[in-house]
Amino acid sequence: MKVGGKEVELIDLLSGPVINNEVVPTTTSSKRAASEPADDLPSTSWKKPKKKTTHSLVKFTTEGCDALVLPSPSNDHQWTFNPRKLPVTQVAVDSFLSRVLRPHQKEGVTFLYECVMGMKNSQYFGSILADEMGLGKTLQTITLLWTLLRKGPYGGYPVVRRALVVSPSSLVLNWQKEFDRWLGKHRLRTFAVDQKNKVTEFARLTQIPIMLISYEMLMRNFDDISQIKFDILVCDEGHRLKNNNIRTSVLLNQLEIKARVLLTGTPIQNDLQEFYALVDFVNPGILGSAQEFRKKFEEPIVASRQPNCTNDEQVLGDERALELNSRTSCFILRRTQAVINQYLPTKTEIVVFIKPVPIQRNLCRAALDWWENRDRNPGSGDVCHLGVMTALKKICNHPALIKCENLFEDDPDDDTGSYQESLLQELSNFYNGYEGGNVAVHHSAKLTVVRRLMEHTLGLGERMVLVSYFTQTLDLLASLCDEMGLRYCRLDGSTPSTQRTAIVDEFNATYSQSVIFLLSARAGGVGLNLVGASRLVLFDSDWNPASDAQAMSRIWRDGQRKSVYIYRLLTCGTIEEKIFQRQLSKAGLSGAVVDPQKRSKIKLSKEELKDLFTFHSGEESITHCSLNCNCDGSGSVPSPGDSSFSDDKENELDDDERDCQLRLGSKSKHDQNEQGDLRMNQLFQWQHHGPPFVNNAVQLLGLLQASDLLAFMFVSPPSTEPHA
């Protein structure tokens, strides 16, 4: 309507007593956007109103190439959700957000909007955004929440008044920082629950629409949270809810919130029970009860994967897999990092095979001899194979780690029994630990390589991230930094969550004095942005390739301006190389192999254990040898005639590979050429470097000074073309 020649939009009618010919509202309008504070009461004498930038009252225009107009509701949707027959209004993302969204992010926002609005299925309002790390899941979620807080398709009224965002404790402040970054405190304020900021205080602050809380704090304050009416729930790192019997899942399911968004960058494993738990969390009942799901879907699909299955079982399993896909693909979206390669600098991955030094060889042999003769060792008891594996991995990191007070300190779930003392005594006979109080760098081949790589990197004026799964290894690396006089930042499980954001910001600052970042892969392997560094070293590996991928992606993210080099260090012929091979063959230890409650009970055959506990004393990479590659190791990509490697086994694995997240989720139009995880046969697309190494190539990678310790290297092709 027009008033005084101006076009205005009627939002609501005010009711109340009339004073001096003005209507004084008695209550705040129920139609006000949750993100806006209540207006002040007008004075009893007329004054020219001040110009206000109240976003909920500004009529939105979609002009311009950056506009993102969200889908309009269908006739069926209007019939179900618009009983008052309010006018259908256009919902568009504000231009200050839409202009920074990349194409895949606009697609993600549209996908989330359709899911939580019930446009895909009028009975379910949940979604799973399963993009890989670095694709901007946080920005997409913030855009969704801001839009829903401000407007809706019926009468323009906001869809959401209050939102609950749950994340790991290490990411709560990061979420608050991202809201401030993209929206600004002048547009929206968030409330982060901690020891000082209580849930009950948030309940009173009606002008703050978003509460941020960790999973741990949610469990402590659940009674207070359940008294607050939230319209939407966001669970970051949602793969931790893959068991619907854990207390966190049980409590979250008790919240009466229909619209649920689950964010995860970790691939959902092939365990269909885990997949069911996540799907049932976001859309309860869509797959029936757990028993119904097991009978209808899990059992036929699992049976069809067995090598001796009948034709009928194969057909039935395929039919049920297709039906499962059709039920779930509409609310699961996954894109890989390939969609943002064009926006990032080049990334080069180097798998470095390092020759062990003599003391490491002797200790590996001693540990394996002890394991082979375990039945004759006094006090060995019921041997924990995982404990022996941990000891072997620590020997590869540095022999000094076996002299720690507790060899298995980083493995709290390890039930080692009395055999630990026996193994420690056996290994202690071969090693005396530190020399002169300093780190004996030359006793570890990997540590020697890292020191020389650090010297090269610092000479270029660049910074480096060192990642390990063991806090004792981080202690060792910290001692090396002290010895070299280098300032470093450190983040591990003991770092208070309130300090983590400050530590990351300090390191990423342009003029930061810290040149090394020591990172625990378990405590900080997800959600951190460490673009202040251009080189990352994965000092040791995990059985789960997804964990390694999370850790290695910390520096190749939005905001990175330099070419990135990522090094994976493996000690030749040891269990480290066996772990890498199992990752390549999609056979890494996961929940199906190690029972989290009884990690001492490893479900491995005798042949698998024998292979893992075999030490190859040669100075060649057994991974390269297993490829049957006849290349000369000059750094070129092998030609098809250089190998007799057969794809038969890879093809068999491909048939079995039904990653629920990749197969059952919808695939982005920007991500049709998804490669998936690195496989054995894909190493033929990488450069092969072997001795004698070409100096120019090794110098470019920063490893020239360490070439005497190198056995072999696989170097990936650049992920993107260099930017101009």
C-alpha cells in the first residue's frame, strides 16, 4: 500500500490504549522476527521518528546477479502448512550473504531450506549435509538460519524464532566467531553456553535467538534446555551420533524439535546400523524401527555382499539397496573437495617412505620376536594385539617413547594386562633413551627428516603444522622445537576449549611469531582452519583413512594463499606401511574390526596378524613393490606398460564398496566426477620417485637434505592449476 507517496509494507496491527492520538502497544507483536529486539514504546508527545535499519521491516529486492531466491512452496505444501491462506511471499537470501556464496553453497542452502520446510516430504523436516571438509558447511548453515529467522513463504513471517546449535566443545567459539564474521554483531547476537554463561540466562534473553552449546554441556544442562522452545536443531560433527543408544543421542531425541540439520565431513562407514542411527535421528521413523530396518534392509543387503551369496540373494539385496536409496537420497547431500579446487592454490601430497635407522630395526625385531614367543613369555597372559601394534608404531616415531612411564598412555581403552611390563622390559634391554638430556634426533629416521624439512620450510619464510595421534610424540616434537629455538603453538586433548580459538587465531595471524603448530589429530583433527601454514606433516597414521583425511585437510581450505605441501611419513617395511596399504584397500580397522568397548579383542585372521607383524628389513618400499611397477623411479608418472598390477581385486572391492554416504546420498551437480578415497591402482596416476633421486624434484619438495634417508616417494599431481 502507499502512504504519502511512499510504498510501505504492512507487517502487523498494533492494539492498545490511545494517548495523544497515538496507539501504544501493550505487548510485542507475535509476528516480529526473533532476531530483532522489541521497539521502544513511543512517547506521549509526537516526535519525528528516527530512521531505523530494522531488517525484518525492509522489503527485500532480488535484483542483481547475486540474488538467491529459494523455492516457492507447491500447492500441496500450501494446503498443508498455510491453513490461514496467507499470501505466498518470495523468500530470498539477503544480498550481503548471497554474493559471497559459491555455486555449490547456494545449492546447499537451497537443499537445506527445502528439507527443513518439508518441501521434499511433508512429514519429515530433517537433513544431512555431508560435504567434505572445507566446503563451507558452517556458512551454508548460518545462511539458512539467518534467512529462516527473518522471513518465510507465508505472509513473510519468520519460520524460526530460536535455534539450537550443538557442536564439539572445541568448535563452540568457532561457531560464534563465524556468525560474527558473516553476519556481524549489529545484525545478530549469539549465546555460547559455558561455565559463566548459563542456559537459564539465555532463556531470559529473548532478543538473542541462537544458542551455541557443546555436546558435553548439553548433557549437563538438559533439564533447562528442554524448557526452551527451539524451532530448529543443528548438530555439527554429527557422525558422533551414529549410535542412537548413547546418552547424547537419547537426550537430543527427547527435544521436541522437528527441523534437524546434521553436519558431518566424515564419511559414514559401511555399517548400515550407523547409517540407520543418523537417518533416524534427523527424520525419526522414516525407515521404521531398528528391528524393521534390520529385517527389511540390513540383512538382505549384507547377505548380497557375501562372496558365496546366491543369485536370488544378490537380486534381493540390490532391490533393497535401491529402495533404501530412494527413501533417503532426498535429504542427504554430499560433495567432495573437487568442487572448490578451482578456488584454492595448488596442493601436492607426498607419501614419503623412510628407511629406519639401526636402533629402530633392532627394536622392531625384538617386539615381533616377543610377540611370536608370547606363549613362552612369563606374565604375557592374554596378549592384546592392538597393544603390540601401538608399541610398534611408537618405535617408528622414536624409540624414546618406549621409555615413557606408560607405553600405552595414549591408548586409554587398551586393556594390556600384565604383559605390558614384560614387553617394556624386553624392549628396554635394547634402548637407553635420551642422550645428555636432549632429544636423540638421529635415533628416529622420521624425526631426522622432519628436522631437515623444518629447516627448509623456515628458510622459505613459511610455517608448518606437525600432526600426531600420540601426545607423547607431540612432547617429543615440542622438545625438538625448543632445541631449535623455535616458537610453536600446541593444541591437544588437554587444551581448554576456551583457549583453542585464540591459539588458532594467534598462529594464523599474518605477523605471528609462532612458526610451528603441534596438533593432536584426535583433539583437533576436525573443524580447525590452519591456513597460516603452507606445509603439513602427518607424522603417524590411523587405521581409519577418514581420520587421516580430516587431519591433512587443516591447511588446504578457504583463505589459503600459498601452494600447499602435505607429507605423510611412513617407516619402510614396518607396521606403518601395512596400515597405509590397508587404507588403500579399504580394509582399515573400523568399528567392524575393533570393538570400541573391548579394543583388546581384534577380529583379525591369523594370516592378517602374521602380515601385520612381519618386519621387512630391506630398504625398499613394499607398497611400491606390491604394485609390480617396473618404473625407473625418475619422478615420472608410470606408463601403462610399466606394471603387471591387476585390477581384479580392486574391482571386487569396488563391488563391495557401498559407502552409505556416497551411494545413498544425493550427489551435487557440481560433483559428478567424484574420485573417492585414494586406492592402490590410483597410485599409477602419481609420480614415482626412487633412488637415486632427481635433485631438482627433491629440492622442490624440500627434502633434498634428507634424501639419504628416503626409500621411495609417491607424489600426487597438483590438485589445481596454479593461480595467476
